[in-house]
Amino acid sequence: MMKFLLNADRDMTVVFEPTAEEYALSPGETITVQWYGPGEDGMVSMENGDFVVHAPTAGHSRAWRSDGVEIYLGPDSGPDAQ
């Protein structure tokens, strides 16, 4: 498991792969991302000015807004994800 924070100084989109779910990130807001799974090859990249979060091989991601509410990323998100 790996945990990290994303933040931005401008409006941008965060795309979560492999589910292609998108989240609009505003300046000053943070997203906490946690990876689960056996692989260690997950990565975050900048593509066309947006963050793209790639879950590790055979793994999945979960993410939470600054206020602690979980962001829906697909079927592996928690039951309270919005």
C-alpha cells in the first residue's frame, strides 16, 4: 500500500486509470490517493496539463477529498464514495 497527496495551483482534472474516472481539482484543494495491490509500478503523470493516476498492476486506487469524503473511482471504491 502507498499513500500520497495531490494538490494544484490551478484548476485541473485528475484522471484515475484504469477506470477513467475524472475529478475536478481546484487550487488549494488536496486529494489523498492510496494504492492497493501487489504491484509497485503505479505512477502519476502530467498529460495535457492534467494529473493522470495509474493504479499499480493487479491493484486499485482509492482517493479522498480534502474534507475526507471518498471520491468514486469505480467498483473498488469504498461504499460511501461520492
